[in-house]
Amino acid sequence: MKIPAMSSFHLTSASESQQQSGALPDCNLSIEACACGSAHDRSEWALLGDSVAVRQLRSQIRRVAPYFRTALIRGEAGAGKEQVARAIHALSPASEGRFVVADAHMLAESNDHCESSDANLVSTLAQVLESAHRGTLYLTHLDDLSFTHQAGLFKRLQVCEERRSIWPHPGSGTIGGLPNTRILAASDRDLRSLAAIGQFRQDLYARLSGLEIFVPPLRQRVADVPILCECLLRGIAERNREPTKSLTESAMLWLQQYSWPKNLSELECVILQAAKLTERQSIEAGQLMALVQPEDAGAPISSTLKIEPLHDVIQRHVLDTLNRCGGNKVRAAEALGISRSTLYRMLGVRAVSGNCTGNED
């Protein structure tokens, strides 16, 4: 399988000075200011694929990147929100600036002891915005903020906006306007719905949601799993200077059937571990299944639980897909992501049994 070129998402490295440490002096915050180039491979990997969901996401990124001032990126944990943010930054006019990551919770509470002073309220946020001057500030964990912290973050942003006429330019003693910083905020939950039911401040939501971008969970883009896995395995092989390992057909079928509750981060972890632990060139489905932590791992396992052989599970899924496709083997093979010859081999004598007509077209 050929991995498509992603040149349109190539991340431009920052200048030499921007590749230095991103730590801010006298600022007790969890802030990572880094050059975009360090996340190049991972950012492109998260956006690989040809599913409808990821094609729509790439199209939206291209549309909003040149124009956004603030945007809200929503998606489940592990779905790739930061990778989307980095791609937006890379395609924006701010691409030559820094991409600064800040935890919204720590930013909101950093000056709670100074509520009476606008100067102190704005000081920490000013440092953060200054570090991202002409770049992009990425605020994480927005939906984890308490109402108190939501109010604190909103007030800091408001004060900064009001003080735009007396904002000092970074690294100089001159006075100028508010730094030309673009803001991307991330949330695991739908803030529009939370604001509608009173669980999130309407004013803060309105302030940060100039645009909304939804990052689909992996279960909505299972057609992308083969190319995502191939890219991961190829990267592992290149780093270790060894032949590229592959996935058996049963392993790929299992990967596309699993629900991936932790999304891309879980897929990446499972593939990396499987490649590391297997001594063979092919990775089997059983090896992958052993690396997945069941969601109900803490619950007792019933002694009467029936465990079906993997071959029967796969066979049933293939037959069900063939039935759903009206017996059309070409369509069924495409839906399963396998070749027609592989489908024939998997069906065997069952190809003409049951309700399957065996149509070719």
C-alpha cells in the first residue's frame, strides 16, 4: 500500500531561536513551547487516510488555517486534537512563529491570589501570549475547568483585550498593540452542549469558539486503520534499521473491528508494543488482542462465558458482510478492505452456502 504524499501538511520548522527551550522565566506553568518540526511525522500520521471523516477533516483544516483568530478543537481523548492544531498552525500565516502548548487549568488558576489587580491578573497570560507572539497558543483541557477557573480564564483574556493599546512588544521597551497571537483551544467534550445546559460559561465559550473543528474518533474512520498501521510499522523499521513487519489478514480484520476507546493513541501503543514483542515478521491477531486492556478489566469473568475461536468470529463477520452486500463479492471485499482472492480463500466451501448468491458484480 502506497502512503499518499502529505506535502500540503508539511510543518515548517521555526527559526533557530525558536528551537531553544520554551520554558518561561518566573512562570510556574506547564507550558511547552517547541519548534513545529519536532512533531512533523506524528502530525502527518494522524491525518493519513482516505475515509470520508478524515478527508472532511483535512478539507476543514485547509479552509480555516489561513483565516482563523480563535478556534475550538473538539474530539475524544487520543483522537489527535494536538496533531490537528499543529497542522492548522503549519498552514496558517503564523507558521513561522512558535506553537506554544499551555494547560488551561493551570493558566486559569495561576493568579487567583491577585484578583484585585488587573496588572497581576494579566501578567501570567501576558507572558504566555508573548512567548507565542506571531505564533499559535494551544490551550488544552478546556472542559476540565471549574466555573471558578472558567471565570478566571475569561477575565484574563478580557483584560488582555482591553489593554491592547499599552501592550509592550516582546523583547523591547516600546509600546504597541496586543501580540498577533492565534489561539486554539481543545476540549474532549462538546462545549456548545455544556454551555446550553449551564455547565460551561457562555461568555468563555463564545470567546474561544470563533470556529469549531471536530476530530473524529478512530471508530468512525476504521478504513484508515491499514495505512495508519503500515506507516507506524514502516517508521519502527526505519528507526531500528530492520525489515518492516506486517500484519496478517486476521490481525487487520481484528484491528478494524475493535472499538478503540482511546483512539489513535491506543492504536499507536498497541502496534509499537506488538512490533517490539514479536520475533516474527508477521504480527498475529492474538498478539494484538493480548495487548489491549478490556474496558471491564476490573469485573469478574464468568465461568460460563463462551469464548469462540477467532477463525469462527472472522468467518461469521465475512459472511455477514457478504450478506449485507447482497452476495456481491467485489463489494464485500472492498468493504472488508481485502482482495477478492483473499475473500474467496476465507469463504472456502461456505461461499455458496446460506443466503449468499455469490454474485460477482
